[in-house]
Amino acid sequence: MSETIKEISQTDSRTFERRYDIDWLRIFGLLLVFIFHCGRPFDTELWHIKNDVLKEGMTVLMYFLGGAGMPIFFIIAGMGTFYALRYVKGGQYALNRVVRLLVPFVIGLFSHIPVQVYLEQVSHGLFSGTFFQFYRQMFTGTYADGRIGDFDIYGLHLWFLITLLVISLLTLLGTVYYSKDKNLDRLDKFTNFLNKPGMLYLLPIPIILFEVTNVLTGEFIPILGGWSVLTHLAFFVYGYLFASNIKFKKTIEKHVIPALIVIVVCSALLIFLDSFGLNERAVTSLFLILGTLYSWSFLVCLFALFSKFMNRNNKARKFLNELVMPFYVIHQTIIVVLGFFIIQLNKHFFAKYIILILTSFTACVILLMIIKYLNPLRFIFGMRWKKGLLRRTKEKEVIEVDPKIEDTSTTNN
């Protein structure tokens, strides 16, 4: 039987089921992102390093893999925010977010992120000196999407950390307000409506409007990870809504079959439309609409299947859950470093892809085992500082409050 999370506030009395499936979904989502980034050197889109042979089939595969990769994390982060604010005050939550997100972002910005930019410039023949020579002149220009630059203010794949931090702080007043039972009753009036059959598909409509309007007006809202920042905000809010109403769990599970049908239909239409190119505004808009519906249905299926079959606790969940944050922080740098040498091998592109996956994953695991057991590194990579880290003592189990970035629970590239 799943344990329940009991409210410790004197005024709140609702109980919420401990969602172990969310932890497993976060782990699976990170695996998707890892496989996606390993495939980027071989698709036809712009990226940091590129193989000599590029495949359109890899581009299609990366599109379908990447469509739901980052939205998973924003939805889970929104859910984690709801659960966290049932236990801590808004100020403590905000401080935790700043420390756990800003520290790895800023340190990464000046440490391993420049390594990726350096290898990108070398790979494109725009720099021929050493890394230290590059670093000294790195601040003379900024890295911008679509061109080769020097200093990247978004931190390449670390854009997620700073974006999540900004969204968390901007929505703090509302999320704190609705985390209380007396205000949840008001929110229930809206969420209960969304629990009706088919109403779940009203939620992609604002995202479609954001994406189509943004593209047709010249992308005045930054696009990060394939989606506009407003869309990431929407996914975060949806996650908060899902967590606030315990009926959503069953509602999402009931939408598996309709979601699978939408996935198949949208996938077929997207492949068909791709053969026409994306120059016409009408075709572009239709592509965005179908892509959003595909991604939303993919998310619904994942949340439903993990809710139904993976709501289980064991040592593997606890062990892997703690390593999600540092894995995300280091994985792309490792992929770019190893990929820089692997793409130079005289092998078939698919063999290089498999080699890159295996070697990068192995390197990540080795580094994570070092980070996990050294408190200063834990702090740098967004993990919780642990007392008696290397002692064989049993810790009291802590409630994991943020299913994306908290280990005390919870692209452009």
C-alpha cells in the first residue's frame, strides 16, 4: 500500500498519495533526453558537433523523441512545487530553488559549458588554438542560436535550470496561495471540469496559440528546447493542476487509448507534411498544431502508463532519483567531448551513435559515483548536502518534494 503524504500545517488536512511513478517517469524522461542528445551529431539540424554523414531519418527520430522530452520535466516540476508548498513556506521554497538551480547553472556557465562551445568552434573550423587560449577571449562575444559564438548566457542545455528558476519565482504567489486547503476548494471547481471525458484536450489549446503566434510573428518569445518560454510556463502550471486534484490520476489513465490514436494520426500527418517543406505559413501552422497534439498525447500516455504500472518504491528508485539532477547537468558536456572524437572514426554513422551512447553513459556513471559521495560536489551539482555521507548509518527517510530537481522529494540543444 502506498504511503500518504500528510499535511503538517495546522490549517490543512488533505492527504495526497505518494507518487513513486513520478520519480520513475522523471528517470525515464532523462533517459529520453540523453538518447536524444546522443543523436544530435547525426541529424541534419544545426548542433555543436556534426558527423560527416548526416541522416534525414535521424532528424525525424530526434523530432519525435524531443517533442515531449523537456515538457515532462516542467510538468513534474509543477507537480513537485505543489507538494513542496504543502510542507514548507514560500520563502523557504524560493531559497531552496535559488540554491539548487542557480548554483549549478552559474558554475556550469564558467566551467564545463565553455568546453562545449570551444569544441563547437574547433569542429566548425572557427578556432584552432587551445582551450585556455579560447577561454581568455571567450567573453568578447555571446553565443546566439543559429550562429557560432563565444560566451553563452543561457548555458546551452542548462537553460532548463534558469528557466525553471524564473518560472518558479514568477508563479510563487499563486502556487503558495492555492497550496492551502481553503483555496484548493476554489481550484477544484476548475480542475473537476477538466476531469470530464475529453476535457484534457482543452489544455493543449493555449500551447498551440502560443507556438503558432510566436512563429508567425518572428519568434519574439525565446524558444528553448524546441518550445517557447510561455509554453514551458504552461506545462509547469498544468503539472501544478494535476497534483492539486487527486482525480487527475485516474482521468489521465482513462485517456490512454484516445491518446494513442492521436499519436498515430498526428505522426502520419507530420511525416506527410514534412515532404512539402515548411515555407508556407499555413503548412507551418498546421505542422505546429499537429506537433503539439502529438507531444501532448505522448505525455498523456507516459503519465498514464507510469501511473498504472510504475507506482512502486524500491532501492533502485531512491538511488536513481537522487542522481537525476547531476546527470542532467553533466550529460551533454560528456556527449560533446566524447562525440568530438567519435565522429572522426571511420565507421558507419549508426555504429558511431551506439558507441557514443555507451561511452557517454559509462562516463556519466563514473562521474556520478564521485559526485554522489563528495559533499562539495553534491552542492555544486544541485544535490542535498548529507551528514555522515560515507558512514554506513541509516538515515531517516525524507519526503521528496520536487520530482525534477530535488533529491529530497523533488534544445535549443
